[in-house]
Amino acid sequence: MTAKQLLIVAHAPSPNTQKLVDALLKGAQHPDIEGVSTRWIPPLQTQPDDVLQADAIILGTTENLGYMSGALKDFFDRCYYPLLEKKQGLPCALFIRAGLDGTGTRRAVESIITGLRWKWIQKPLTFKGEWQEDFLQQAEELGLSVAAGLEAGIY
């Protein structure tokens, strides 16, 4: 049986956002998850073919001036049209590392996801305000839940 592919496209410009990506990977690569192969590709390096191979995607961004990171926006700018008709229904999730409330960032990404016709598999997860170590547990749980759902065939 071929493993399903979970792609993480997350911008990690700081040590703390890198910790979030590492926690996502830890959860998604839990020893009990055997039927899912997970890989992280930073947004500036992600190509349409990477997404075409994916069975689910987790997006991650910082909140920059009330909007998504320029790196994630670049990913969408380059990949939107090549994916538009080919990946409808792709299960997706999102985390936002927000210094404020993440509202503008969430709305911007949700708008693009609506256009792509991808399927939300859970509400966007926003890590708000000052850094909290609890963010890591939440990120790990996100990775684990997406990978487990993918492995189980829920999405």
C-alpha cells in the first residue's frame, strides 16, 4: 500500500516558528502513524508539483501587518492557477502565528482556499500574542490529527 502524502507549507522565519513546524512534524510523524509520509517545504521553495502529489496540506504563516507572510503569498501567487482545476477538494488546515489577533491573515488565506475549492478539515489554529510553550502541544496535536485522519481515510 502506498503511503498517503501530507505536505506542510509553512513559513518559519524565527526560532519560535521553526519550533511550531518541528512540533507539527513530530505529531504528523508519530510512531503510530504508519500510512502517511510527511514533508515540510518552505513556501518559497514549494512548487505546484509538490501540492499535486499531496493528499492533504497544512499551511502555516506568521501574521505580517495583519496579513499572511510574503512567503506564503508568493506560494499562492505561483501555484494558484496551476492547481486550480487539479486539486479541488484537497483537505487543508492552517496555523497562524499572530502577534495580534490573526483575523486579517485568516480571512486572506480563507479567501484563497475558497477560490481553490480546497476543503477545510478543521478551523484555522491561531497562536496569539506572546509566545507560550503550550503552542507547541497544539501544533503537535494538529499534525497528529491531520495525519491520523488521512491515514484512516476520513479525508
